[in-house]
Amino acid sequence: MDIRAVGCRGRAVNNDRTRPVAVTGIGGFLGRHVAAHLLSAGYEVRGTIRSMQKAEAIEAAIRSVDDAAQGKLSFVVADLTADAGWDIAFAGGSHVIHTASPFPSRTPKHEDDLILPAREGTLRVLRAAKNAGVKRVVLTSSIAAISYGPGIAPFTEADWTDVNGRLATPYYKSKTLAERAAWDFAREHGLELAVVNPGMILGPILGTETGTSVGLVQSLLKGRYPAMPDFSVPVVDVRDAAEAHVLAMTAATAAGERFIIAEEALSISDIVKVLKRDFPAYRKKMPKFVLPNWLAGIASRFDPGLKLIVGELGRDARVSNDKAKRLLGWKPRSGDEAIRASAESLIAAGLV
């Protein structure tokens, strides 16, 4: 399938601010920043959450961003596992940015516990968006859908993860199958789609919920790891990831395209070096040596987090973000800045 054929290229930039933009998973780390970026740019935002219990706290966190204090922000209860709420969430909306998706901190007992909600939830969102007549859907996928197939680094948008390959964890499978299903749906139903494939998202938290990625920085600062695995991953600042979603929503060139949104691939050791250099008060708590891969393999039997990555220790994880820079005009921050912003926000929130 040629995904470039999906959607309509060459249209004027989509900058309709007369109708709301729906953001699914608005309570998540990325969703909060996407909402803040949209509000700052003058859009009305309607976010989906699974329960109204946290709506007030989520709104306060989003409004804390400069220039996001004004503008209309509302919430609708909708869950990826049920049909209720989605038609209401998208009614009268101009665009949908679908960030909601499960991100595990450990391998699930059954891979379908991740795969089915991701795939079926994505299709549920796309059907509701099509029914609502939105102009374009921007889907948050991941480099997990790109970097674990037959390709070699630096990986590009032409690469796809092999869901039957040895590196395909349940999470990688869930992102890959959900994205492929989205492209199939868009092609079959004439829905304009753009896909964003971020790396590991770091950067400042909004509120007090860290998410899995920033949770790594939190754990390093708190001294939870005596040693580091030889694991590398491309990193992106959450503010740049949010901007990329809005660019993918508005740019005429983004229709029918997927975009790798990440900067350099950093190892855990690289992240620790930045933290030790810029936050010396925490230096003694951080790990001092890298685990040999054979030892990490043994340790993974007892460490759920390590079990998620043991198959790719020592692997070249570099990706190319040339396409996003070329077609979207995307200009990301450095990985160092994303790491520093993570740590600074954790410290300011009293979470380390």
C-alpha cells in the first residue's frame, strides 16, 4: 500500500479555528501538551477522558502553560473499549488528534490485552471521525511501528516493524497493527489521515503524572537502578512532539504521510551523563556502570521493565527525521534539553 495516496495532497493549510479540535487521551503526558499547544495557537479544544474525576486537575495542568490560559477547553467521557461518547466528542469538530493508546511499564500477561484495545480503539475513533465529517485525523503511532523489522538504521518512514519478528514485543505489535489498520481504514473510506511516529517522549510534565518515559528519568534521579542496560532509543521533547502533531494537522503536505518525530538515539548511559552533569546533587544516586548484555538477560527474568527491552540491547536505534523537517518545517530541541526539562519539572513538582 502506498500511504501517500491516502488523503488529498496540495490543499490549502488547514487552519480552521471556528470549530473545535478533538484530542483523545488529553489527560496523558503527550495529550496535555498537544492541548496546550492548540490553545496557545487559538484553537478550541475538546478532550476525551475516561472519567470526569480528573478533569479539573487536567485542565489546571494544561492551563499552566504560557498562552494556554485562555481559549475554550472542554471534556467528553469516552473510552477506547466502548462506542459511547465518541460521536459527541467529535460532533462539529474540524480535526481529531488521536493520542490515546496504552503504554505498558511491563509485559502484559496476554499480548491481546494491548493489541486489541490499540487496534480496535483506533478503528473506533476513525469511524466516529468519519461519521462526524472531520477534515483530517492525526494519529499518534510510534517508532515502535517502524524500527523493528528488516530495515537497518537509520530507519525511515518506509520501514515497518515485523509483528512476527523476534524483536516484536506486545507493545510494538500493538502500535504496528493499529497504524496499519488506520491506513487501511483511511484508504477504504476516503478519510484524510496523517501519522506521527514519536521516539521516547521526554520533557516537562504538566501536573504530577509522569508517564512511562519520564518515569525513567524519575527512577534514575531517585536511585532505583544500581546499573544500566546497554539500551538506546531516539528521544524527542514532548513540546516538539506536540508541535509536530499540530503541524501534521495543518500542513497541506502532511495528508497521507507518516512522520518520524525524534532526535538522536541516546543510551541510558547518555541520559545519566546529562543528569549527573546538570543535576550534581543527585549524582550519587545514579547508576555507575553498564550491565553486560548476558547479565542483563539474566536480570530481565526478575525485572519487568528490563524484560521489555532485553531483546534489543546493544542495537543501533538511529532514525532519520529528515522528512518531518522537510515537509513540516519541524525544528526539534536537542535530547539534552528534553532530559533537563524532564528532571527540572520532576524536581519542581516534588516527585524526586
